[in-house]
Amino acid sequence: MAMLSSVRPRLQLLVSWLLLLSQPGATAADTSSSSTELQIPRTASSPTQTLPVASRSSGPNIPHVKRPTTKDIYDDDDLTSPRLCRNDNKSGDTLLRIFRDQCPRLIDSTSKHLPPSYWSPWTHPPACAGINLTDAAKTSKLEFCIFTHAHYRGGISIVATPETASDLASIIDKASISGPSMPPPTDRLPLLDVQEVPGKGLGVIAKEAIPRGTVLLRDNARVLADVRFPQHIRRAQGQALLQKASGRLPVPDDVRGLSRSVKAKPGEARGLLEENVLSTNSFAATVDGVAYMALFPEIARINHACNPTALTRFNVKDLTQKVIAFRDIELGEEITISYTDFGLTHEERQEKLLRRWGFSCTCDLCSGGAEATAASDARRRRVTGLRNEVVGHLQKGKFAVAISAYENELLDLVRTEHLAEHMGEHYEVLARLHLAAGNQTTAGVYAQRALDELETFGTTDTQSAAGSVQELRAFVKAFKAQEKLLKSKTNTVREKTAPNSRKETANEIGRH
């Protein structure tokens, strides 16, 4: 069983970091506008807010480059990326027009009669449900089809519109050429074992002691389904699509075998098993702005805990997901992930788990007794309150007060309640706050901590995490270069003053 979690927005680290380091003595006030934007990592009960950080004084303007960069257009230099392939080329750019000819063809219900070479990279003709099939979607023009690549890392079936399927085809093409192949299923769990867990059925157990930050498992998506499709087609047609999606895979039981409580009987609707599996075992995944339900069969066997031993990270570049040790794990300890958002109170967690997955949690955090539960809930509510207080201080330009509240209380509460899924992002915020306050040395320390955390754990938004890591690397590199230069200048000054000091000492001795 696995969770369908929300994707959190990342923190925005301004490029002004790098510009500031090139201006000796500059602070965050010396940016191109009188305010910047800052996002503080949220808990589930306190959504991320974008807030202005008031500058202490005005500074020289830094001109904004309005012309799109190569990265903006080509999406990390991938010349057949979804961004490029959807570009309408209004600018008349000849290079863009040439490379658009290499984009995957749009494949829909009319393509099934064409030769198989036309469907590439898909290995089966598209199977579509049609358009405007539900009362709720009478004005809709969305057509949902099944697109299967039976040879991509064990096989993947996608329920999507022809347009979004074309985007996904670009990703699969690139990953098939440049990405490393996944190991056979029997070799993917060197550290783990699937066993019976009392009261839970099957679970995943550590076969040895595992340090924090270790990648425990990488799994491939078997089914990727656009979250909009149930609202645009009738249920029976949706079940038929899901049944065909799993049936086209090399091993259909990768999907159907995950159904624990529902067993299809003769005469029942096709796709009932797949519908049950997808509704109770899927993760949320966003690819190029489109939300999907993603099924990872091996990760789906990991059970829930409100204070988990591991967390998951989706990779949009190859449609895989990995499980990372959230803390040190002991031999024989169960690997768990949280099906709910971090930061919920006990009552909120239990309500969501019962409504969404049909069980009440009895993990250590939930079964510690009324007094322990009340204390935990109070700390979690205080995290939300402190976050709002920090926002208020920043809006008033009170950097020192905001930093004190963040460092002296908020971080301690986050660690106590094991809400450190976003610790790298917290460090990133503190780095920016110290930079805004003119504390470059402390900002550099927090930036390095943020970089270490984000490189190990990333965030729930892989694309955003990559941007943060790139910016942090550049900032840390520039900061270290500046420190090295300063140290070199200090040593030079000492060397120049040393001969005079020795001469004065010799003269003093001579007089005596």
C-alpha cells in the first residue's frame, strides 16, 4: 500500500545571491527591487505562502534579462523536450522549427489503423475511450487513451490525452537512450526483505543496519494515469481502460497482484482489480505541469507510519521513484513511509487514513498514550504558529527577530517531531535570511547544510530541487572562493608586516 500525497512547491533561491557576492559588503537590500520573495517549508496544516521580504534600504538596480535563455526554451538542452515540442514558435525561430520536426507524433484514436512504426515509441496501438462521455464533461474535448511501452524498464502503461502522451514519449525516448538500465527485480532489494508483519500483512524489513540517506530502493512506474480521466469518462469505460493498461504489460500481475481486499468474480466488470489497486496504492506525480496517479509495485508494499523510517522521491526525468532512509535504520526494523502529509495532528492523520485507506494507524506516534499525543499535537500546532510569526517579522523587516525565532524554536520543534523531510529547505531559508541581514559567513554555513541535505534527499518536486541545488552549488562555490581570496589577502598582509615586526624586535633587543 502506498500514499497519494500532494506535491509541495519548493523554495525559490534568488539569483541575487551570486550578484551579491560579486559586490563587497552588499546585502539583500542591494537587489533589483525593494522586495524579494521567500517561501518557508510548510506543514500540511499550514500551506506554503509566498511573502515579500522587506529590504532595509534601496540599492542599485540590477537589470532583468527579458529575452528567454536557452534553458527556458530547450528545457536543460533537451532539444525534443515537452517544453520545446509544445512551443508554438511564434517567434519564427528557424532552429526551433527544425528541431520541432523531431518531436514525437501526436497519436490518438485515429492512429490505430496506421503501421506500427507510426506509434513509436509505443509498442501497442492506442486504445481510447472517446470524448464527452460523462454529464460532468459535456463541454470537454479531452480524449483519454492507453499508451503502452512494453519494453521500457519492465513495461509502462499510461492513461493520458494524446497531447500529454506525446510529452511522456519524449521523456521515455531520452531516458531509454541516456539513462542507466534498472537491475532485474530480484536484484533491487539487496538491503530489504518482504516478510509478514504482525497486524499488517506483508511488509518490508531491513536485512542489515542502514545509515540515514541510503537509497533503499528504486522502482519503475508500471501505470501512470492522468488524474482527470475519471471525471471525463464513465466508470465502466475507465475500468476497461485500466484492465487493458495492465493486460498489455509483460507481467500484468505486477499491478493485479497488489489487490489485497478485492478479488474479481466471474461476470464482474473488467478492471475492478486495477481500479482498486490504483485507488489505494498510487502516488501523486507531476510531469510538466500535469498531475498523475503513479503506481510503483515494489514501493507499494511498504507500509505506513506517521513517524516513518524512509521517504520517497519521484524522478521526472525517467519516471522512476526512489525510497531513501529518513534516519538510521536497525537490522530487522520495518521500512515505513508516511501516507499522509508531514505535520498533521493525531486526529487529522487518523481521519485521513480511515477515509482514504480504510484503516486506523497504530504506529508508535499514534499509540504513545493520551498525554504524549497531546504534547505532540501541541508542538505541531506551535510549528504552524511560529511559521506565521516569522512571516510577520519578515514583512516588517525584522530580520534578527525572524532569525532568532527560526533558529531557537522552530528548528528544534521540527527535529523533535521528526518533521525534517524539508530540513534542506529550512536551511536554505535561513541562509537567505542571514544573507538579507548581512551575515554572509553564517549564510554560507547554512547554504552548505542546505546543499548537503538537498543532494541527499531532494524534495517532493524533483525539477524544483534540481534548480535549488544548482543555485546552492553556485552560491557555495562563490562564497568559498571569496573566503579563500580574503584569507589570501590576510596572509599577504601578515607577511608584509612580519619583517618590520622582526626588525623592531631586534632593535629593541639591541638597545637593551
